[in-house]
Amino acid sequence: MAEIVDHLEVSSAAQFKALGHPLRHRLLFALGQEAATISQLAAALGTAKGNVAHHLGVLRDAGMVHVAETRQVRGGTEQYYRRSVRRFGFTGEGARANNTVALQAVAADLETAEGDPLFTVRNLRLTAAQAEELATTLSELVDGLTDAGPDEARYGVAISLYRPRQPLHSPHHSPQPQL
């Protein structure tokens, strides 16, 4: 059985290419807690088994998932895939493009989420010190969470603090209203 690495810093073009499709992120989300077969993943994500198999192959070749277990069923072998890494970090030239793909994956999960997911977007003016304090607080909050175990429901958490492109300022434009 392959050892699960605690952290992988994704920084190479090949690694970002492996993460270049929203379904691959969704597969990593789904495999974050437990091993699953191609059929189980296809059913959970609402897509074809062939599609899941292809994208799992890309992730497997990149070392991000592995076959954790095999079982004999009705004359065939069922493979259970597991994530090879508990947590991913993203740096380098591909990080920004990866954010976009990851957000597409989150959007797809939000569309099919159970219950009423919490989703808030807000733009407000902050000092640099306030923004730094908020970023630290959010990171510490999420990083400090402990997994409750396989018997509990799985939740997705996405945090972001960013500076939108600044609008052009002219005497004829009034400030934009806050959302």
C-alpha cells in the first residue's frame, strides 16, 4: 500500500497540467477522506465511468492518487483509489490558473450540494494591515480544523482574499456600491 504524503507543494508545469481540469479537482475532493472505485466516483460526481477513469489515470500518473486496494468481484478486479496527498499547496507560475480551475470545481460541487450551502462574496475597503490580519485569521481557522472521521458528513471549505482589479478613477465616476 502506498504511503500517503502529508503535504505536496504543487509548482511544476507538469503538476499544474495534471490539475488542469475541474473534474480532477473534484476527484481529489471526493478522495480526500476515503478510497473509492471508479463506479462509486462516477455516481457521486454524476459523470460517466470512462470520464472518471481517464481523469484518475492523469492524476495517478502525476502521483496524486494511487490504487489503495483491490477486490475480486464477479470475475473481475475492483480497484479502490485514494489520494496520495493529504494537503496540496500551490506556488509558481501555474498557481493563478489553478485557482480558476479549482473554483470551477467548487462551483460544480455547489450546484449539487446538499442543503443550503453557505456562500458569501463581499467587496470592502481594508487597510493592508487589516487584509493581512484577515488572511492570517482565515488561514488559521481552516488549517486548525481537525477531520471528524469517516462516519461524519464531508464538507468543502473554500476561502479566498483577493484584490480585484482596481477600477479607473476619474472625477466623473462615483464610487462603486458595496456588494
